[in-house]
Amino acid sequence: MKWLKLEKYCAVSGDTKDAIYNRRRNGIWLDGRECKVVQGNIWVNTEAVEKWIEKSKPQPSRAA
């Protein structure tokens, strides 16, 4: 399924609503590309998010 409501996306991905709100607020995820609001609900485009993940630079891991 290409588009998932925010709650369902968070349940299957482990991502948080706050993380998604921050990405939208900071312009990292754009409405119409990674997400969109339809009738007051945020929908997440799973195909676009996968592309975003693939092109994102890995963050250095912290030593334990």
C-alpha cells in the first residue's frame, strides 16, 4: 500500500508522530511528496519515504 495514515505508518515503521511532525516542520518531508493532509488526516507515502531513506547519508554511530 503506497499511502498509510500516520497512525498506521508509525505502528508498522516504529517511527514516532513527533519525528514526522518535525520532518514536516523542518521541510525534510514535503507535503505532496513524503506526506499529505487529506480531510485533517496526515497520510505517509511509503514509496517516497523509502527513497528518502535510501538517499539519506548514514549518521555516524556512537561508541558504547
